[in-house]
Amino acid sequence: MASWRKTVARAPRDYAKEYRDYGGTPEQIKRRAQRNAARAAARKKGLVKKGDGKEVDHLGSNRKGKLNNGRVKVVSRAANRKRQPKRDGSED
């Protein structure tokens, strides 16, 4: 660690609270199920495998919209994380 960087003490992360407040909401449960279904469909077609470093990229999905619009492609993890959706609510 660099000498110029100060160590900041943080409170331990409360994962149970995060799930209660965000991940466990009905909307997020539905969106997670849609992401899992898209990954399962790609796996069934032979496009992805467990541990291959690939992700299913949802094309044109807006942040509040449905993910099950059928427009997906398989990309590397780095490529999928690099492309972020626009924050103004418009589609990619």
C-alpha cells in the first residue's frame, strides 16, 4: 500500500440489510429471475458455459424496463462491464 494513502476504518458491510432493502424487493426478484432465465437459455443453446468468463448482455434494455425482450448477445465479462447504460432513461 502506498504511504500517501491513509487507511480508513469502515463498518462491516451488512449484506442482510442490503438484501432486505434492495435485492429482496419483488421488482428486483423478478429482474434477477429474468437475468437467470436469459443465462439459462444461452447455456441451453451452448453459447456459454460455467466458468467461461462470458456474460449475457441485454441489448437496448433501459434501467427500469423488462429484460426479457429477447435481444441478448454473449460477450466477455470485461466488455459487458465496460458498456454502461445511459443514465437519462433513454435506451442504448
